[in-house]
Amino acid sequence: MSGVLVVAEARRGELREVTLELIGAAKGLGQGPLSVAVVDHDPSRFADRLALDGVDAVLAVKTPGEHFEPHVAQSALEGLIAAEQPSLVLLAHSIDSLGFAPAVAARGGLGFASDVTRIWWEDGPVVGRSAYGGKLEAELDFPGRDTVLLLLRGGTFEPAEPGGAAPAWREVAVELREPRSEHVEFREVEAGDVDITKADFLLSVGRGIEDKDNVEQFEELAERLGATLSVSRPLVDAGWVPGARQVGQSGKTVKPKVYLALGISGAVQHLAGMRGADTIIAVNTDPEAPIFSVAHYGAVADLFDVAEQLEQQSG
Amino acid sequence: MARDPKYDILFEPIQLGPKTLKNRFYQVPHCIGAGSEKPGMQAYHRGIKAEGGWGACCTEYCSIHPESDDTSRVSARIWDEGDVRNLKAMTDRLHHFGALAGIELWYGGPHAPCMESRATPRGPSQIPSDFELNIHPRYMDKDDINEVQQMYVDAAIRARDAGFDIVYVYGAHAYLPFQFLSPFYNRRTDEYGGSFENRARFWKESLEKVREAVGDDCAIASRFAVDHLLGATSIQVDEDGVRFVEHVDHLVDLWDLTVGDIAEWGQNAGPSRFFEENHEKPFTGQVKAGNHTNKPVVGVGRVTNPDTMVAIIQSGQFDIIGAARPSISDPFLPKKIEEGRPDDIRECIGCNQCISRWEIGGPPMVCTQNATAGEEYRRGWPPEKFSKAGNADKGVLVVGAGPAGMECAMVLGKRQMSAVHLVEADSEIGGCVNWISKLGHSDGKENLFRGTARGLGEWSRIVNYRQVQLDKLKNVEVHLNSRLSAQDVLEYGAEIVVIATGCHFATDGLNPATHTPIPGADTSLDWQLTPDEVVAGNKPIGQRVLVLENEAYFMGASIAQKLAGEGKDVTLVTQAADVADYMHYTLEAPMLHRDLHRLGVDIRTYTMVDSIEPGACTLYNVWDDRHKDKVEVDTVVLCTQRLSNDELYRELKSDPAALQREGIEAVYIIGDASAPRMIVDSVFDGHRLAREIDSDNPAMPLPFIRERRLWGDTGNGDFESQLLAPSDMVAAG
Amino acid sequence: MRIVVPVKQVAVVDEDFELVDGGSAVDPDFLEWSLNEWDEFSVEAALQMGDEVIVVTVGEEEATEGLLACLAKGADRALRIWDPALEGADALAVARVLAAAVGRESPDLVLCGVQSSDAVNSATGIGLAAHLDLPHLAVARAISADGDSLTVERELEGGLIEVVRVGLPALLTVQTGINEPRYANLRAIKQAREKPLEVLDLAGLGLSESDVDAARGSRLRKLAVPEAGEGAEMLQGSPAEVATRIREIVAERLSA
């Protein structure tokens, strides 16, 4: 077994950005030839996007169906693994991958780990991932497994850059299984009652916004950024915002992908409600604000200035 | 768990004259309705705070002489040896827990009506009190001045005998020393009036004399309102305020700073409706900021958040965190910070119910958040200790998670009942607090005087605290979105059922004045609303609104504030002498009235609604119901009275055979469901039932200790019989 | 419909905790156990749709409480599987064991939670489907039964939903919020103890230790407390530059 097989992910004709991160992660390992598998109705439409530094080959598997189907995807990957015998298979830890990748690993008796945030090589892959809901980090290895299948967490690894020689393009004939489910349609989710615990992206404001009248401005900014507005306790105490939007110990615990905190100092009770967020970005004029101790990114800046810029740039 | 190092600064000791204050948590003088004549209540209420970690606890204002008598309001007194003995119960208890004991020596002058002593209060000039019933003081000549100063000295000596560590010469809240200092009260032309030095002389001399008498043994403190908030007519912080601090700095070991006076005490004991945490900072903060003192400073501002406390000390605003209400709400606040569990702190909501009982004159204190306040001695309730219930094996179903239900379930949980289910029909717990906490706003603009309507958002802490506690209790399950029928209750499988289903507003104008519905009143119509409907916002509100308030507390006025703030033309009608009568006791009335007047609310007192028809209400003055007055309106809001939601309870009680068959041993009803009341009383009701769930007849409250003298005991100050003391340590379960 | 619901009793680590076994496990004294949040929803979905609901778990004694909670809600039968050889079993090893247990029930539908809140592998359900060779769909936010088939809404990234049809028998992994889980009253909690709760080891399922070893996907080398972080990466520059960088980060993270 050798080489790394990255499984590209696409939806509705678009290659998803996370694919570039998988390739970047694979390249970083330097464990032999790097192939990218594209399992799609029309794989060639992604050729340009896969001309990336580090990609040696693109393996195209044509599917009869237009949409992702887990059993077809499963058989495609099983076929590719049988044909290419990679030592490492990388997919995104995404909703679609969750639908079939564990099945591939289970049936194939492969090494397997999901939601991987770190990966390195010690005579075989070793990975790091979160444990106990984020309180700890676990280190896993895969003794006795010639092929290891990993789902990498999105937004964690450096994406590959364009460049390098155009990769070799190869159509791979794989025996595909019949679909066992039928795509009916796509739909957008309706905006209903605000449930901040369901939001992927929270724009959270605190006392720093100073005035009740400013709440509306930040509501609009949230909408423009595609975020849901949440708040820290003082705004609920002051009656500016209903309690359903409160993040914190006596409010809601949230774990969005992105938590953008403007003008929140980070009282212990507030941190308890949001420290599990995947990515925390905090803006505060006080460099000592406790929120910076849990944030992944911070800026000591005036929140109104930054908010204004965000608004203009998203216009 | 360990204390978070960022709070270490709150636990650093600090020297107050000859005494060491062990940490920065200081319970400033405040009233509780105990005085010297309920020594048990006094000792145990102050003592519970010492047990909870407060470094010092003070009496309430303590009269130095029968000429300073505030009856029917309850002050402490240190007139004689009997008082010394009674107050020693307090100091002993504080010392037992390692806290310092403070006594606030008080002479009220004309503010104290002397209705019990029938003495004549003295004052610097013969200007009647702006607070009380125009009590005139006797003008103090030099002999009077010496006599009164001697009263302070004698009282200080008695205080030392009683074991007090900190002795105050109290001049805040416009009591006597301040009356000399302020030209608002002092029109003298001798050496005690006129110039600053002259006006300061009385206070300075009093401090000198007291210091000389007890200063070696006790810390000398002075409570000073650095700004009277009356502008140039009285003391302003940046003029005579800081000047006075500098003038007598050498005579005090501790400054206790406030603002305002007793006539509008709400500017100092600011309710959360109008004042945010640390609201006195612009005034009291100037003393240290301007380097006007070399002595430690304690100040207040309804500070409940430990991070704010740290910021106050680190920024140099004060040296010591003063608290009255936050210490009532959570006597164990310091301990909880020390033990690394600040999330367990029960934060004051600033409702001022505690204050209201003192204002009424007589009743013991209460606290919405802490049902044990005032009950430590007479019912033996410690706030953080709960004995295991004797019937802990019984399962309990509590129906309704409003203030009463939440409190009952929480205490039952802490009493280790094996299984408590708190079931709520709504999608969140909190009951009426959820909509009431949305009131209290008007138009967001500043008021004519200090204090802008900022809403009752902090009242939602009632729910926050209980939410956190209920989550921690493994034996309590909370179920939402579940409305139980009588059949559901019968089948639930609980041996004990507690009905806490709250109340609703009368929909037909039924009211305490006429005892009949009002013709034409019908809130099922879309142009008539109950107050909760106004908050829910599902019915349109026309431009001209009439709000009828017979409720005497905040509801009608708050609805008027909200709608006037939204630009409506509001007429607020009450049959009483004043709207929102009870808000005088909670100190919210002055700011409320300024707000209502600024918003142009048409207030009609002594007025009732005779009838309602589409587009108009007919009103009459209660003193002359022959003359009726028609007012054109688009919308009517009826805050006349409430009615219990007790159908479920009645249905269950109607079939005792079914209860028995299903193994239900008892059905209790608490809170508004039993009888509509104030939130503070609902919380108490739920708490009491849970504390007494294993008594012989939990529905009937157990007797509480009344501190009274029994006929046949020998004379005043010579008690033969021991007052019953409840056990100090509640038996651990 | 007979529905089998695999459930998990998950561990919550106390604020102060200690590691034991050379850093490969958390000291059990610092663990608290409760039923996996996702399983509340899968059990509820089963109770709503099924005539017979069987809950299965791989877990030690502390998992009994979770099973009793499911029985109290209305499940008919429970099965707990444990064997010393299952110590440290990963998602795929558990999936293999579950397959044996679930298979013997011949269910019409298997409902799993998308993930467990402690390990968050999001793999056991689909791994189980593979072993059972059942048609499967992951991350269902709505299910409606239509005779022999199900219409399922899958919750995709970015607020997108995919509507998919699948025939029975099948396995679905179920997302939180799919329904309003019912709760058990005190009577049901008491009566749960009278419902059948079977306990089996590997042998009882006809499995051997080597079956489990072959199925294992990974080995836990060690646990560590994550570094307190070098702290936040501070963004420099003017508000405009900061805003640009924030937008970049947000776009990156949300696309994943």
C-alpha cells in the first residue's frame, strides 16, 4: 500500500473548498503519490480546479446519477481503494462523507478516524482529534491497518495552492452499486423562530454596543453577514433583547462553526456558553479582556469601526 | 473547587484603624426590621452573612437617644444597658464567624417623628423635615449641641461595651451631622453655620469626641453622602463633598460613601428599574480618584458581579466593596467566590422589596431572591443548608414552573427528595417573570432627574438562578411544553402533588374597589387587553389608551410607561390616592412619576371606570360618583385584579377516591395559584412548603418564633426565660 | 414496524479531572454519565413511528440507567452488551458488535443518533449499516413513513436540505431537533424496571475477541489536555484590514 488518495467533494456542480484543504494536508505528509478521486456525473468539469501544487493524478469515476448517493459513493470508493491500494484515504468530515465513509471503513476493515484535526506520520499515520466534547485531545494510531481512512475537520488544514504541473487525468472503471436511495430535491431551510443553538455563524454583541438603539444596527449587520445575532447577559438584563438570544450559563450553550464576538469582555458565565465554538473571533478595545483567552482570533479594535467595515465590505 | 486567582484581590485584608478587615466584602448598614428589640432576628440575619464570608456586618441605623425615634420604622437603638445586651447577641455571633461588627450611630433630627418616645428632636435650624410629616425640630443652641454630641459619645461607649468593632458617626441620608453641613438645612449664623468650616464643625467635633472616647479600641467610620443631588443648594461632590472628606480625613478610619438623602432614598438604594450596577460611581468614585483621602473607602451600587467587584478595587474606585441588597440576596456570596463557584451566586434583582417592608414600618424584611432573609432566626432557615426530608422516599410532581414552582422544586431537590418532577406548560421555565421582565421601559430617553427607565431585565435573574440550580440537581427533572390535565396528574405516579399554576388578570374589570365587573369590560374583544396581552403584542393598540389600575403595585404604571414610550396617548386611572402606591415603598415612585409626567401620561387618581363602550370610557371621581366624565379611547388595558388558575387543583380535590386509588397522598397549592400575590411572596410560599414538606400538616405553616416578652417575666431588661433558639446547624441529611 | 434504536450512555468530564492509566483514560471518579442527547431524538422518532421499539447499547453497568430511561419513555425491550474485550472499543468495533445484536432482531428500521456527545465520531450508525448491509442515510432532520418507504430530509451544510427517498428496511442517523422528545412520568420510570432488560457478552452474541479486533478502526495512544492555546492569533492593522481578515476566516470556516 502506498500513496494518498484524496476524495474530492462537490455539491450542485461546485467543488467544495474543503477539498483543497484535504489536498494541502496530504501534501504536507509527503507520503508518496497524491491522487485525487472525483466521483461525479461529470468529473471533467472540476479538472481546472484540481491543477494544484502537490496533486500527481486525478482519478475520475463517472456516476450515472446526477446527485450524491451514499451507496454509489461507497462502492466507488471501495473500487478505487481496491484498484489503487493507497495507504491513506482522506475525506472531509462533512455531512455527505458521514453518509458513506464509515461504511467503507467498516466493510473494508480499514483503519478509521473522523473529525481529525492533526495528522502526522510515524511509520504509519497518527492523528489527533477532540475527545470528551472538546475537554481533551486524543491521539490515535492504526496498528495492523494497511489502509487508513480519515475524515478531516474542515477549516483546519492549510488548503493547497494552485500551481505545479497539470496532474495526470485517468478515468477509472469501477463497478458501481445500484443506488439504494433516491434524490427528490434540494430546499433552503425556512427562517423560523430564532434558535441560536442551531446557527452555524453567530454574531454576538455585548455591553460594548452601549445603546439599545444600536441593537438594530447589529441585527442588520448579522443578516448581511449571514449570521444570527446573539448577545451576552447585560443586554438581556437591560431588556434590550429577549432572553432567547442570550449566550451563557443562564442562557444558551452554543457550538457554532464561527462565533464572532464584538464588544464582549468574556465574563466566566458567558465563556461557559460559547467556548465550545469551533472558531472564536473576538473584537474588544481591552487587550486584557478575558474573551481573548478562549478566542482563536482576536483584534484590539473599536467594534463600531470594525462593524462599519464589515458592513461596507459585505455590501 | 478552588478560588479563581483573579478574585484574590477581594480576599486581601485591609486595616481599619485598630481593626483588621479580613477581606473586601462589607455589609454596609441597612434596615431589616429587627433593631434592638428582636435580638434573635438581628443576630441571626447579620450572623448568616458572617457565616457566608462577609468581612464586616453592620447594624441598621442605630438610634443614640429616644429623641431619635423613627417609629413605626424600625431602627436599632443603643439607649441603655438592655440594648447593649441585646446587640451583643449580634456582635458575638459575628465574631464567632470572624467578621467585624459595625454600628451606625444615628440621630435623625426632624426626619425622626418620635412617635413612640414622644420626645422632641433637635436640629440645626428650624426647618421641618422634607421627608416626614413636617416634623419641626427644636433649634439647637450651644448647650443642645454639646448635649447631642455627648449622646454620640455615650452611645459609642455603649457600643464598645456591646462588642462593636466599627463605630459610625452617621451623616448620610441627610441625618443630623449632614443637616449641619448642608446649607439646605443649616441657616445658622453662629460658628456652626455659614462658612464651610462652620457648617462642618458639628460633625467634626462629634468625630473628635467619639474618637477620643473609643478610637483606640474601635475603628471610627463615617457615612457621608458626598453629593446631595440637589445641585448648589446643598452638598455637591466636587465642592463641599471632597472638601469635607479632606477636612476630617484624619478623624476617620473608614469612609462609607453614598449619595442623596432620605427624602428620595431611591437615588442611593437605586432600584434596577432605573439604575444599573455601580451607578453611584460618578459621585462616590471621585473621592479616591481625586486623591482626597488617605483612608480606606467603602461604597455601594448594587454590585453583584464578582468581576465588577474586582474592577472596582483594581481601578481604585473603592478599597472595599460595600453591599446591602446583594448581601441580603446572597449571604454566601463571598464564600461562593472563594469556593470557585461564582455561578451559584444568587444575584440581587433590585426590586427593593426588602426596603419596602422597612418603608411600610414594622414588618420584617423579605427578599425575592432569598426566601430565607428575615427567617434565619424565627423559622430557623439557613439559605444554603437543607435537611434531608423525612419523607424523601416520596415522589413529587410540581405543576407549573413559575416563581413558586421553581423555588419549591429546587428546595425539595436540595432536601434530597428521591424524585421531583417540575412540569411546565410553556416552552421555558419562569412563569410570569418571563413577561414581567419585559416591562419597565418607556422611550429610552433620559429622565428629568437622575434615573432612566431601563426595564426590569434584571428580574429575570429570578429564573436564571433557579435554572442553574435545577440543572445541578440530579433528583429533579424539568419538563417543558407539557400541560397536564387532572387525569395526567392522577396517572403521574407521584405521591405528593404541588399545584403552582399561577394566575390570570380579570377579563371583565372585576376589581377590589367595587367588587363587581365593570359594564362593558371584556378583554376577549380585540380593543381591550390584560397587561400580559400588551406584552405579548398580539393585539393592536390604538393611539388613545386608557389604563385602569386598581392593583396598587407596578402593573398599570408599567403598561402606561411602555405605551406612552411608544408614542401613545395614555390616560392612567386609579381609584387610589396615587398610582402604583406600593412603588413608594420600593423607592421607585419618584423616578416613575418623573417618567410618566415627561411622557405626558394623563394621571387620574381617586377615579374609577363606570362603564366601557367602543371608543369611550365613562369615569367618575370616587368622592363624587354623580358626576361622570366620558373619555374617548381606542384601547383599554385592565389591570384591575388577578384570579388564581386553580381549576386543576379544584378538580383533583373534588375526587378524593381517585387520589387515593392512584396513591396520591397529598395535593398542595402554592403561589399565585393559591392566591395572587407579589413575586417575593410566591417564592416564599414555594420555599416554605418545601422546607416543611415533612411536617405533620405541610399545608399549614409551622409556628415561627415571635420575639416578645411574656407576661409575668420580671421587668424590662431582666429576662428570666430563655428565648428559644433554633438549632444552629441544620442536621445534615 | 419494529424499530431498533442503538443508544449510548455518554460521559461528561468534570471541570477538574485527572487522567489515569498512563494518560490513556480519564479517572472514572470525574465522569458523569447520561443518555446521549442525540439518542433522545432517535428514541422519540422510533416511539412515534414504531409498533415495537427495542433499545440496544454497548456499555458497562452505568449504561443501564440510560436503557431504563428509554424503557420509561416507552421502549418495549432493552439489551445491554458488555465484555471486558470491549474496553476501549472504537466506533467501528462497537458497530460490529451492534450488528450482531441488531441483526438478531430483524428490524424494519434502525434509528441511530448522528453522533455521541463525548466521542463525536459520527460513524457508528453508518458503520453498523454497512455490517448489516442496510440502505442508509445520514443526518435526518425529518422522516415520514409512506408504506414501505421513507421520505427523509437530510440536513446539509449552510442551511441546505436534501429530500431523499429510501425503502425499508433501512438505517437512518437522526439529528437533534427532529422532534420533541417525550419525557417519562414517575409511574413510567418505576414501571421501566419491570420491562425486559437483557445483558449479553460477546459469546452470547456469537462473537469472538478476534472479531472485535478485526473490526477496530483505531487505537487510542493517549489523551492529553489541549494546550491552553498560544492564545488568540491577534489580527493587526486598520479596522478595514481586520474586517477583511475576519471575513476571510468566516468564509473558510463556514465552507467546511
